[in-house]
Amino acid sequence: MNSKKYTYNYDIEECNQLFKRGIFPIGCGRHDKTGNVFHVFCANGRYSKVLKDIRLLRAQDIQNNRTPR
């Protein structure tokens, strides 16, 4: 049985930041009903830490009235 966990990320800008930090998807697709594009990642500790850092930086940029990274 497959015990790996997967997560779907629909935020393309966030995915681009993940790519720049060395987190790469294991797949991609398009939602059947909405047509939105998503990337599939393994939900491991490294993914979670990098995603948390990206969201923290984005929140700080918004708080400082700058364009998010």
C-alpha cells in the first residue's frame, strides 16, 4: 500500500517560488470542472518548511506595501 501523502497546489506563483527553491512537482493537471491548473507535490517536511517560508515572506511583503515575491 502506498503510504506517501500528496498535495495539490493551485497557486501558480507559489509553485514558481517552490521551483526556485528546489521543490519540484511529481505531476500536474487541470481541474475537471473549473479548468484551473494545479501541481502535485509530495507532502513531506521539506515541502512544508519551504511553503511556510514562502507564505511568511509574502505576508511580510504585503504588510510592508511591496509587491509580493
